[in-house]
Amino acid sequence: MIPRLLGGKIKDLAKGFPVITVTGPRQSGKTTLVRSLFPKFAYLNLENIDDRIAAEEDPRRFLRLHSKSGVIIDEAQKVPSLFSYLQGIVDESGLMGKYILTGSQNFLLLESITQSLAGRVAVCHLHPFSQGEIMEVDLLSGDPDKALFYGGYPVLFDRNVDPKDYFPSYIQTYIERDVRSIKNIGDLSVFQRFIKLCAGRVGQLLNFSSLSNDLGVTHKTIQSWISILEASFVVFLLRPHFKNFGKRLVKQSKLYFYDTGLLCSLLNIQSPEQLANHYLRGNVFESYVISEYLKLKHHRGMQPDAFFWRNNTGHEIDLLLEKGQNLTAVEIKPAETVNPQMFKGLSFFSKLNSGSTTPCYLVYGGDQIQDRKDGQVIGWRQINTLLCGQKSIFTVKP
């Protein structure tokens, strides 16, 4: 098993919370991770009809059977009534970390948690493998296009499945199973077109009206569908940074995908070679770098403070990392050769923000680390160094 950074955080949280919830997209490795962390716990999957009937018919007994020994309940959102009973049981027992809940439908699972288990549950998000996790076991390709084409879903590394075979069926399963359970969508073919249109807009400002016109659905429907993709860990929105530098700023969010392998499939990219010549390669590369930051923060149990910045004259910073009052500016370029034009946005932003120190970085498609006048250059395989300040992401092995 490839070790997961989130594992250490889950073990720590289990000492102080009676219930631990692990959410994330389907097949991101949630069940594998929690079963490896708690090997003596009973395991129940509520997609199994027998387990689900037992939970529905006598939820109190279902939960009490494992109140001391510990239990992992997979796809817990399938029986929402469990959460109300679970509240009383954990309050009565006072034991920590005996209930581990997992689910791929983040929206439904968190809705049940907030209603019944507020203050009693720690919520963790597990994404597909991050770059650092893949590098830890020497499985990261030296070719950036291949790394982007594969993405990070565990099955591609565990069973050597071809992305061309894996992602189309994954997308179909997601649409048929998860989307319909979250929201009643009448015409799934329109929703599938919607996902592909989102892929074609990766790295761009999100324009609800444009999507609405292209699909012939309402503006409100587009907003609802974007929320579904966010809740299912398919896409994320990068918000603009609003610190006033005396300029008019863009106020729309930008659209990105958590996994570039899934993104490439939606764009009908069939090979790393095709990606290398694709007109959206730069946007895919940008999505990869930014999603790595979000994965790292979530896998450490932290909320990412990530933004982009753009003014009305077109000056832009791809990624702004905010820590208190301090900002770190990151420009992202897919080219393998560094040239002075790449620093144009960083230089402009530094002058606007001259009253404080703003570390500037350029992440590019090459392998070198360089110090330049306008910022430090980081190769795409070294972005883990930029994001967490160390060679290995595993400060403590799970």
C-alpha cells in the first residue's frame, strides 16, 4: 500500500473525537486507508444490502454492537437515520475514535453530520494520490505530460490500468450513481455535456451565462450543477483575492479540476503525446499545480487559503497563498525553458505590493531550481518543496 499523508492526521484526530469522517471522490482510497489504520475494527458497507437492512431496521443495536471494539461504516450516508442514534451513543460512552465513517457523497454525508453530530466529529478529505505521495514510492513519471495524463487515482498505480479504459467508465458510473442520488436530474446526457463543457473551460473565469446558453438550461441550474461537482470533489473554484491595490479587480472565480487524468479524459485526450500538443495543455498544467496545493492542505487536515489575482488590465497571478497578512505569489508556466517574460506578472504584483515582503515563485515544466531577480524558479517535480518546505511530505509516517 502506498502510504497516505492523511493517515497520520486521522490517527491523531481519533484520540480527541468520538467519530471520524473521511470523505472524497469514489475510488480515492478511503476504505483502503481507514482499514489499514484500524485493522481490528469491524467493517460494514452500507452498499451491501444485508448491512443496510440491519442498520435501517435496528439502528441502535447496529451501532451498540461496536461501541467499544470500533467499527468502520462505509457509505454511511445511505442510512441517514444512523446519525441521530450515533449522537446519543457516543455521548453516553465517552469513548474516542470508535466510529469511522466514510462516504463518496460529500454533500449528503456532511448534511447528516451537521444536523446530528456537530462538535462530535472530525471531517477529513481524501483525494487521489498527490504528487508527493507518488514520489515517495518512486512512481512519478519524469515526463510531465504523462504525469498529467495519468492523474492520481490509485487503481492506475495498483492495477496498472490504462487511463483510456478507466476514466470513461468512472465518469459514467459517477453520473448514473452519484449525481442522481444528490439531485434529480432528468436528462443525464445534458449533465454529461455540462461536465465536458466545464473541462473545456478549465483555468478560465467561470461564466454561468455562457454555460447556460450553450446547454439551454437556466442560470440557476448551472449554479446547482457546479455545486454538485464541487461537493463530489470533481472541480473546485479558485476565488479572486480582493486586497485593494488601487486597481479594479476581476471578481469571478476560476474553474479547475482536482484530477488531471479525469480532466484529460473529459477533453478526449487519448495519450500523453496528444496532451503535449493540445491547446489547453497550459490550463491542464495550471490545474495540476494548484490542485496539488489543495490536496496537500486537505491531507494535513487544513483548509487551503488559495486565491488568484487579476486586475482589469490583464495583469495576473495564477496562485496566491495567504498566511495571515503574508502573501506568496506563484506563477505557473508549462514551458520547459525559463524566459524573462514569465516573470512579468510577478514583477508587476511585487511593485503593487511593495509595502510588504511577498515571496515570488515560478513553477515551470522543467526540472531545475534557480534563483532569479524576480523570484525563485521551481521545477514541476519540486513543487512539493514549494508547498510544504521540505523534500518529503511525510513528517510522520502514517
